[in-house]
Amino acid sequence: MPSIKDVPGPYRLFFYSFDCNEPMHVHVQRERMVCKFWLEPVELAQNYGFQNRELNRIRQLIDSDLTRIKKAWNEHCYPD
């Protein structure tokens, strides 16, 4: 379960290897809360525990680092 390094704040952004057959997305975790965002377009797919206000912050975080997150997805799911 590779994580994206150097993400500011209390969040861990990561991928599951078995998810590479799905559209591009990222999982976000803080404590026991987890959500999943599609990346094209950035849209909430699943949420387990986050309040709407925090989901908006997470979405902004993803939007601000979208290029790097997509690159990490491609490197993980489609290595050379």
C-alpha cells in the first residue's frame, strides 16, 4: 500500500495495488477515517467518517497537488 510522501497536514494519501483496474483515484486516511477521491475529475467516491468541512479541505489538498498524485498513481500502477 504505497503512500504519497510529503503531504502536508495530518493525512496519509495512498493507493491499493489491487485498485489499479479502477479509474485513477487516491485514498486518504486520518486516524480511523478514510475516504476515496476519483482524480479525473476530482470527486468524492467514498467516505467513512470525515465531516463535510474536512472533505472540502482534503479536496483542496488533492487539487493543489493533483499533478504529483497522478504521477504517483501512474508510477505505481504502470511501472516501466
